[in-house]
Amino acid sequence: MGKTFDYIKHLVVDFKLDWCCWIIPVRIGLTVIGYFNIFLASISLIGVADDSFTPILVQVQAMILDDNATKPAPVIAYCMELAFNIVLICALYRKDIPLMRVYMKYCIAAIIASFMFYSMVVPAIGAIVSTAMVLSIIFQIYIIILVRSIIVEIRLEQKRQQLPTFVMSTLIQEEKEKEKTETDKVEVDVEAPVPVETEVDEEKKLEVEVETVEEQPKEVTFETVQVK
């Protein structure tokens, strides 16, 4: 049971896509999507500003709001999209996981807002606009999956890079412990220090030498007298 749970957890936590649209790697695909979204957001802002063309968001708002209230909301929405796509590009170049998570949260919030907003005007809009809105939501969900795949890939790469460092630190710690035990053994086996002679011992030694010197001549004279 535990192995099954770990296997399912591994599939869920480490799930990632290796290819974007089954053509190019995920990192390159996300970079292309980020630049493409920046281009679309810029074109949409230009269209809202000079009325050269009408983006989908403006068309939807024109059906439910007055003309004077249509411009500020699309401008804010497209500016946020432009800013967060720049955040995505920076996160991809820097391999910054927190920035990618910020972009994922923005995508989730955009999907919820789009679903709540578009659901109110679906009966009043045409089939083409409705299809474009559904495809836009599906595209945002796919981008979230791609960003999460990049996060998982970076996290696994960091683990692989940290593994040799962990092994080397463990080996170094073991070597230090071994050296410490060897030094402790050497300190135990060291002989006791040689006692140092004090001044009193030196004086006693000199007195003994003087006595021996004085006794030796007496013995010699006594033997010479006997011989005579």
C-alpha cells in the first residue's frame, strides 16, 4: 500500500511534459509562447487605443456595457497580460521558480475571471466569439501545464546537482571523524614526560659525589701502609 501511494505521489508531483505541442522542447516552446503573447497584448492595446480593430474582450464588453465604460477595463486587462508575460520570459531566462509560480497564479486568476465573465454573455455573442473564448481558456490551461513542467524539470535538475555535493560533504565529514579518532589514539599512547631534576636533587647528587671522592683516598693510604 505504501509503495502504491509513493508511486502515485511521484506521478502527480513529478508530472511534466517533455515537448511543447509534440514539436519542440518545453522551454523553447514557452519562450515562443511568451513572446507571442507579448505581441498579441501589444497589438490589442494599440487596437483599443486607436480603434483600428476590436479585440474579443472589447466586443464582449460592448454587448453588456455602455460605450464610455468599455475602454478602461480592456486596457487594464491587456496591460496585465503584457506585464505577466514579461515576467514569464524573465523567469525562463533566469530559471526562477518563484516567478514562474507567480505567472501560474496569474493564469489561474485569468481563467476564473474569463469563465465568470464570458458565462454571462454567451447567449448574446456569436459562435465564432464563443469558440475563440473557449480556445483561449484551453490555451491558458495548457500554458499552466507547460510552466509546471518547467518548474518540475528545474527542481529535478537542482536535486541532481546537489547530490554530488551531499556525497562529498559526507565523505569529508567521515574523513574528519577518522582523523579525530586517530589523533585521540596517538595522544593516549604518548609516554609520560621525563621528570625534571630540581635544585635539591642536584645538591644531593653533588654531596654524594664529594663523599665518594673523600673516601677513596683513605682506602688507598691504608692499603699502602699494610704493604709497607
